Amino acid sequence: MNLLDTTTFQILFVIAAYLLGSINSAILVSQSMNLPDPRALGSGNPGATNVLRTGNKFAAAITLLGDLLKGFIPMSFASTFIGSEYLIAAVGLAALLGHLYPIYYRFKGGKGVATTLGVLLGLDWMLGIAWIVVWLVVALLFRYSSLAALTATALMPIIAWLLQFRILELVMLTIIALFVFWRHRNNISNLLSGNESKLGKS
């Protein structure tokens, strides 16, 4: 029997995806580079945007890459070497939930945008590229990063359906979108009230 096909391995792999997702790049990068705690800046969200508020673009880029890889690595492995529809859905959700509710930080994590992109790229590079294109178009038109991320994430289940992805993958993408929207509820409120910060402004 192939080890990758065993139930025990797949359960452990899902747990590993969650534990990897729980590693917070923003906090680790800030600590290693002697930068302020991102949780004490701006929105208080431990993500690349708050790291950027320190003025260190390199640190923000490393944070963004780290959060992206947390989704990409487990999803890429699952979709390439295992291919089980059930496992792919579970791994994608586990990686995102690790970022949103990390066990290492009392279940207080980020908003999940970069990790979501990593999951998409790991699932299918075309889906990830589609997300990036939508983000860029909306960001350039309206200058709101949060609106761009929400729009791109909301469209992914629809695009995946048009590309004939499997049902559980569509369910996973829909659940991911709902979690991302929930974690951006303050941004949504600010967008509706006109108080959301535009790109290039703190």
C-alpha cells in the first residue's frame, strides 16, 4: 500500500497543514529584524500590511512570501502527489484556518489573503493568476486593497466552476471566501462608510 494513500498519513498531513499555517510570518519576521510588533500597529492585524507600516518594504515582502508559502506548500503537495478531492479540500481549509486561528498565538491570527492566494496557486496556477489579475484591476480602479482582495476571493469559486473544478474544491473555495469576508468585516464596514484607507495611505 502506498503511504500517501493511507488514512493515517492523510489525517497527519491535514494536521501538519494547520500547524504550518499557524506559523505567523509577520510576527517572526518582525522579531528577527527588531521591528515593532505588527499587532501593535494600524489595524492590529499580524500581516504584511502592518509590517509595511514600519517602513521596511523588504520585511513586508518576506512576510507576504511566508504567508503565501503556508498555503502553497501543503496544497501543491496534496494536489500533485495525492490528488484526493477530499484531502485537497481539507488541506486548503486547514492551512487557512491555521493562519486565521493559529494555535501558537492563542488562535488570534491574520486575515488570510496571502495564504488564500498560496492555496489557489497550489491548487491550480491558473486560478492563482486569475486572483492576481482581478486584484490588480480592482486595486488600480478603486485604490482599496481590501476591496481588491475581497472581490478576487469572491470570484474564485465562480471562476473555478467555469473551469470545471471538482465539487469539493468548489465547496472549499466558497468556505475560504466566507472566512476571508468574515475576517474583513471591519474593512467592509469601513468601505461602506467611506473610512477605509486607500493604497499608499496609512
